[in-house]
Amino acid sequence: MASHLSKLEIRSVSGLTGRFRIPSYQRGYRWERRHVRQLLDDLLEHTEDNKSGDPYYLQPIVVASVCQDGSDDRMLYDYDLIDGQQRLTTILIVLRALDVFKAEHPDRKQLAGLDFSVGYSITYATRPDSADFLAKVHLEEALWGGEMRKLTDIAVEYPDFLYMWHACQEAKDWIGEHDEDLTRLGLTLLNDVKIIWYELNETVESWEKFTQLNVGKIPLTNSELVKAMLLSDQHQDIDDYGRSIVVNQWDSVERELSDRRFYSFLTTSAPSEPRIDFIFDLFAGKPAGNRDEFYTFQYFMDKSAPGHDGGALPRLKGKELWDDIYLKYLRLRDWYNDSWYYHRIGYLVATDRTGSALRSIFTYAYPDGAPEKSKSEVRTEIDRRVRESLVWDGVSSIWNLSYDDPDSEEYSKKSGRPHNPKIISLLTLYNVMIYDELNARYGIRYPFWSHNSVSGGWSLEHIHAQHSERLTHADKWKEWVADHLDSLRRIRKFLNIDRSGDSVMIAEWDALDVCMSGFAVAPDGDRFDEIVKSFSALTAASDPRTSGEYKDELTNMALLSRDSNSRLNNSTFDVKRVIVSEYVSRDFVPLGTERVFLKSISDEFVRTDGSVRKYSCDVDHVYYWGEKDRTAYRYDIWNRLKPYLPASDNPEKTNVESSDNDDHE
């Protein structure tokens, strides 16, 4: 399979030469004033935020050599400009505006040393006058049609002229407003602005390429540019067979990345298009937040250039460069297919706020220019990173973690009571490790594709009933009363209130039932507050295990999506239990959270002396989250996370047990 590309390289504005023709199938120049100003603003911002020499990339320029049809046009122009007319025309206009300003200000010695002459020209297949107007657009008046005329009069004759004239006026206005910044801008424009030169093989019809580009079939993203570089005629070391291998392997990578399970293991970000761009960004080490659109392409261009990295690393090009990329990709697949790596790396990626976790792990395991680490070294390093993710300044024990975290970034930036990110990370790992164990038995893996796209993000839900926020809307009042009326009747039946023989107590339950049953007819805020107080007092009095002294502790927290959490706010455990059981059938609820609200936590704890202690929730009292439940939860968290927690967090060494658990040893 022959390449469609003869040359792909990076050129500076000062090094851009040639005679370009705009083919007849293209529309004319159409940049508005705002586009010109935006470009100049961006260039100035680049000079302020970066050091001299840092590239500023424009979108690729796609050209085709002349004489593809056998005609002899080389005396008139060198290339058909297939894509990039707006950019090259604007740069030409800006350079001429700067040249005019320099000529009018000979006292500006620094500008005098800059050459703003334009090294290229643009002609038009169907609008020859446009080239003439473009050459004179910076003038006030010019010879036109045999007479001197004002440019403003000529500009209104054709749309192309008018857009060019406005672009030039905007460039002049901007230059006048930023005369103190022009030296820096000029240096950036001439040297740091980079143009990706994409030159087609002469066997490709330029109109066909133009059509493909403009209907979006061939987006010139970083990955597409790297692909073009790999397959171009510049790389004489790759033949048609080598190209076919690259293309087939490339297609397989794109297919595999379309699997959301695999892609969500690699990143929490929304999928890029094409998704393979993520892989190239990853291996190029593109920093999070970097706005250089073609950072990754520059990286691989440098890697294929002689003497890159000062000659410390060998030059890779063509098939050799692709083999290096593909081998690295296969190592990611290996991690994905291995449950041990999948769950631990997946956790680190899911809880990473910098976007650099996967790149950092990969660079450690497979450093460029150095021997790759052994499997045991990589596992040890990953374990260390997981362990460090659970170590926080000022936290002596995970059992001391509270719902509030005044030291967190969220606490300082968000209103209300932001959820403690430390507990969210810890409970994320708790849930992940449950699935890691299940995978060994049943082949079930943690669904990072659901975790990383959960609606509203993750939040903490109080397990035990809380009334920390007053509801303010009638629809919320009615929803709360309806949910808790059902709960009132379940608890009443469970406690055998009607068979108690206590007429006073029965009357209290009857009165509350009647009041709640009729609330929806005429909802009222004061009446709602009274119902909440009466419900809490009545149900709390029926069982002392509902004490709320532990309300903000870790053992009263479960992981839920923020959207799911909204309905649970201010509800009792019994109501939450029913709602969560409904969510399980249609939304992603982590298995650890599901076990909490269904009170299905049950396992064995191996003590340091080798003896075994059984623990489980209090299934005889499913309407409450009591001390025995909290103890079982504490032991289960330790059981799953003990490889990553200090020995001091062992529940056996903390005075947290309830005597009523001793019966279950």
C-alpha cells in the first residue's frame, strides 16, 4: 500500500516559502475581525506564559504539488493550498501590517532588527483580482483599473476584498494598542509560531483530499499526524508490507479502545476523538492542563529526529517507532487483563486528581533509555503508591476520619459541608478490593467504566438517620413523608406495637400515622418539622441502638453517587435501605455500599495469634444501624484494606468493640 503523503515536517513562519494557489473548489477568505484579534491575543498570551523558543502551533497546512494533471503550471505557482487558506492569508496580512508599523516608526530600534517580509505568495484560481488586492490591502489607496482609488472603495466590490480589508484594519488597530509588546510578538510570530507542513504525494487528487478534510473523514489530530509521519515517503525504511502491518495494528488499537471497560481503566477523562489520541498523549507525557494542541506530535517528531535528547536515546523512525509505541500499548493491555494490576492501577487512576497517575506508573515500569523494572519491582511500587494514598497529614488513624475535612481543598472552595475526599478515596479502595477478591472466585471485576462516569460524582452518605439539613420545598416534604410513612408501618409491625397492650403507645403511633397520611393534601413547613420531630422521637424511643453520637465517623459513611444521595438526605436507615435496594436494579451502587444498607456484611477476621473471629451485621434488627453493625463494618474495612493500612489501625488494637459482639466469636 503506497503512502498518500510525501512530506510531513514542522516549519516556522520565517522559513515558509512558496507560491500557493487556492483551487477553484474552495470558498474565499472569510476570517472576521474577531478571529484576527483572537489570534493576536493568543500569540501575546503565549509570549507571556512561555519562554522564547516554546512552539505555538497552528492547525496543519495541507498542500499538493502542482502538475498532478500533467499541465505545466509550475511557472505560476508551486502548490495547491488544500487546507489552511484562512491561516496563511491572515499571517500574511499581519506581517505586512507589522512591516508598515516598523517603517512608520524608525525610532523603534528593536523592531528594526526583525524582518517582516513575506516569503510566500497566494493566488486564486477563479479570483485573480484577490491576489492583487491582497498585495495592496495595507495601503490607503492604490492603482486599480488604471486609476488611483481608495482601498475602502475597492473593498466593497467583492466579499473576499471586504474580509481582507477588515482583517488588515483589525491587525493595525491591535498593533496600535500593543505597540510596547510588538518586539516580543514579532519574535514569537517569526520564530515560535510553527506550521505543520502536510504535503501530499502527487498521486493524490487535491480536490479529493479537500473533500475528505471538510467532511471530517480525516481529522488532522496528533495521532493522525503521527500516523502520516510513520507512513510518509520520508521514511524510506518502511515498505508497503511494513505499512500494512502498521495500519492493521493501528486499527486493532482503535477497536480495543472503543471498549469503554478498557478505556475507563486508563483514564477518568471523557473519551477523546479519536481515542487513540489518548495513547499518544500518554506516551508523550503531555502534562495535564497543557494547552499546546500539537505537543504530542512535536514529541514524536523529535523522537524520530537525529540526535534527539542530546543523542542519549537512539533515533526511532517509521516502523521502528511504531513498534516501540505498539509494544508499550500491549503492556497496558497486559495490565488491564491482569486482575491484580487492573484493580490497583484502576483505583489509583480513579482517585488521581492530577491526571498523571498512569503515566507515572508506566514511566517507572518502562523508563526510556533504561532497563525495564521486574514484575516484583512494579508490584511493590504499585502497592507503595496505594499505601501512600491512604496516608494523610494530621490523620493518626483512619477511624479518626470525620465527614468534615477543614484541611481539604474542597472545604476551602465549596460552600456547605463538602464531603471528605479522604473518606471517599478510602471507601473507593474498600469497594475495589471487594471486587478484587470476587474476581478470584467468580471473575467479577470492579466496573471503573461506571465508577468514572457516575452521575454527579461521588459523595458520602450517612448510614444512620440524620436530620442535618432542613428541607425547604413542598415536593421534598411530601416525598420525605411518603417514604417515612411506609417505614413507620414496617417498624410498627416489626415491633408488634399493636400487640403490646400499651394503649398510650398505640395511640401515639396511630396519631402520627394519621398525620403523615394526610400531609400531602395540605403540605406545610411547620407541620413538616413537627412530623420529623415526632417520627424521630417515636422510632428512637423504640430502640436505643439509634444513638447518633457516632454520626460523622467513618463507620457511619457509605459511598454513593451524588445524584443518588440527593433523595437519601435526611432519611432514616430503614428508608435508605429500601431506596438503595431500588437503586441497585437500575444504577451503579458499589457492592460495599449495597452490603451496608442490606446488612449483608459477614466474614472472618484472623487475629495476630492465628485465631479466627467471625463478624456480621445485626440482621435481627434490619431497621437500625447499631453498634454491632458498625463493628462489623469496621472489621470488614480492615479485612479488605489491611495490606495498605498501618498495624495501629487493626480493630483488635483499638478500643472500639462492643461486648454484644463477643457472642459471635
